[in-house]
Amino acid sequence: MSKKDYTELAKDIIAHVGGKENIVGLKHCVTRLRFNLKDETKADDDYLKARDGVVTVVKAGGQYQVVIGNHVPDVYADVQKVAGITGDGSLDIDEGDAPKGNLFDQFIALVSGLFQPMLGALSATGMIKGVVALMVAFGVPKTDGAYVVLNAVGDGFFQFLPIILAYNAANRFKMNKFTAMALSFALVYPNIAASFTADKPLYTLFAGSIIESPVYATFLGLPIIFPSSSYLQTVLPIILAVYAGSKIEAFFSKIIPDVVKVFIVPFFTLIIAAPLAFIVIGPLMTWASDLVGAGFQAVYDFNPIIYGFVLGAAWQVLVMFGLHWGLVPIAILDMATHGQSTFLVATVSICFAQAGSLLNIMIRTKESKVKQLAVPAFISALFGVTEPAIYGITLPMRTPFIVTCIVGAIFGAYQSFFDVTGYVMGGMGLFAFPSYIAPNGNITSMIHYGVAVVGSLILGFVLTQFVKIPKLYDK
């Protein structure tokens, strides 16, 4: 199917924003053309609002925004062509996109905005991870070439997510994209974790406390505390690092002479921001994760059912902040020590709450783009990969995300009450069932896991029926 021609619409928009000579700059977000005009009084608001193909006109953040809808990339391309404007066509993740509400609302808008440009690829790779899981289920060895290639495609996107987030965060925080990516390359540099571990640490910070931190290397005498889980697959550390880097870059851009700015500004930005990420931002996130782990361990020791309820409710939020890594080592140690574990069982059926909520959204939404995104996100969720669902649909919509947390709490408590036990750490989603078969063949835990799976799917769907499905794109 050929792309629709928006040349006439593009010509009309250009003419009624004051002509191409009145356009200083142009970008686009998910639904809007964002013009920077020399003189906004030359734009004909009333004509554009009434024009077929234009939803409305908004003036915000010093920009003249023409709301088009989810086909805005095609209109943008034709406006570029007609007006002779050059550009990379990337999304403008602008401050004007964020709500002016509380900090939580702003955080959701920030994270959702950073994930929106990559949702197609994120959903596709999530589905590929499902295909890989199917291959394993059907006995394809992990040494098989097809498995190796597809696993690299599916898993690679998630492993190196900080690099993609760095690019998008650079758009959001007005930082040079390649400088931001250089910062992310440092955080996920191959084998860097091995450089910060040894048989014996140089010394230990906060010995005997919850945040006890062995130090194996230093930067000019300052301790480097590197997480055992590394920065692969993480979200918040790189976002904070790019935010800090954008401030450093802006400072040096003001004081460095233009003649050497092109390489001196990135030099000073990276030489300050990278150590800051390793010495301050990273350790703070690691300590926060350790505190979360200790807190949940205390709740578990007090009452496993309360623990399952709280963890089921909070798991998706913990993953968003990267704080779940405080719990994963405890579960691994528990499994290694006892050959079984109940520590993270409360989290394993949450993906089906997302799937149920998505199914309801697919049926009820009037937005074609949401339907398009929901289908691959639904499939990914069934295989335990919920990032496309969370960042692409339920989190931006707010209430469906809250619904999935409620469902997670209910079935987290259910699984803890029946002492559902995992005997293998491996499969996710539909392929987690074999993990709950005891070595002696007892399938009690697997049956309860199945109840949680079906229950989460149904309850996620039913509870979503009682909440409003807001518009994401056709605003």
C-alpha cells in the first residue's frame, strides 16, 4: 500500500503559518507539527483549525503546534519537502509534552515519552523473545545457529536499552545525541564489570550495614561501586546521567569559544559526566536497590502473604526505577542454597494482568495506533516481556497501569498463601510452567501458578472494563 500524499495539506499549512520565510525551525512529536516561527501573528489560527486534516492549533513552549494525528510523520515529511526544510525527522520529545501536574505525573510523562519513539522495535523484539522461547520449548538447542541469531536480535535490544534511552533522553534534555550515546557506551562497555571486581576488595564502605559496598577500584582516589547486575537493561541510571550531562554541556557551551567548541565541549562533558555516573549516580541507585531488597526481606520474614501482596503491587514500579535488582540476588541465593525459592514467585503472573488489560484496551479504544501497538505488546506480555505494554500503553494511560498493580497484589498474595514454589529460574510467562514442577514430580505449585495466570488475565480484563480508556495520540 503506497503512502498517502499530503502535499496539498503541507502547502496549505505552510501558507497559513506565514509562509516558509516565517519558519525558523520545525520538528514533530507523536501527533503534532511543532513550528518555531519568526512572527506568530502571521499565522492564521482560525483557518488552520477549520482546515480538513488539521485537528487544532496549540501555542505552547514558544512553539506554534499544528495538531495532525498519528500520521504526523508523513505530513512532516511533505512539509519538509515543500518548504525546503532539512532535518532528521526524529521525534521532538519536548518539555511541552509533559503535564504540569505532580512529580509522579511528570515522571510518567518523561519515561513514556522516552519510550514512545522505540515502541515499534521494542514490541517486535519482545515478540522475537517469544519466538526464541518457543524454539527452546520445542527442543531447539541453544547452540543452534537460528537460536543464536534470533536470541541476539530479541535480547540485544533489551540488553543495550541504555544506549537507545540515551539517544531519546538527549532529545528530551537538549543534549548532543552522540555525546549522550558515548556516555551510555561507557556504562554498558563489554566486560567492564570484570574490571571492578577482584578476589579481595581494596576496602569496604559502610561495612556491616544494609548498603555495605566492597570497593575494588577507584577513580582518582574516589571509590567506584559497580552493581553486580551491571547497567545492562537499566532505565533510570542513564536517564539521570544524560540529564546531568545536559547541564554540564550547556555550561561549557556558554564559555568555550566557538572555534574549538565542536570537540572541546563534548570532551569536558564526558570527562565530568562519565565519572559522575560511575561514582555518584550509579552507587545511589545501587544503594536504593539494596535498601529495597532489605525492606522486602524484612516484610517476607514478618509475613509471606503480606510480602506477596506488597511485592505483587509494587513489582512493576520497582522495575521502572531499576530497584528490583535488590531482590533478584536474594532469590538467586535462595535458589542456589535450597534448590527452590518462593521469593519472587509473587511477580511471575503480573505479565498476564498486563495482557488482560491490553486485551480490554484493544477492544474498547477508538485509536488505530493504540490498536496497532497493543497487538504485539499483548503477544509479548504472554511470553513475560511487558516493557512494550507498560511504556507504550498502560503507563501513559495511568489507570490501566494501576489496575495491573492491583491484580498483581491480589495474585501475589494468592501465590504466597499457597506457598507456590519455583524450582528452576528460567522461563517467563507461558513458559514458566515447567519451573514449578517439583523434582519429585509434584505439580501443586504449577497448578496454583496456572490459577494465578488465568485469574490475572481475567481480572486484568474485567477491572479495566470499569476504568476510562483515555486517548494517547488523537488529542
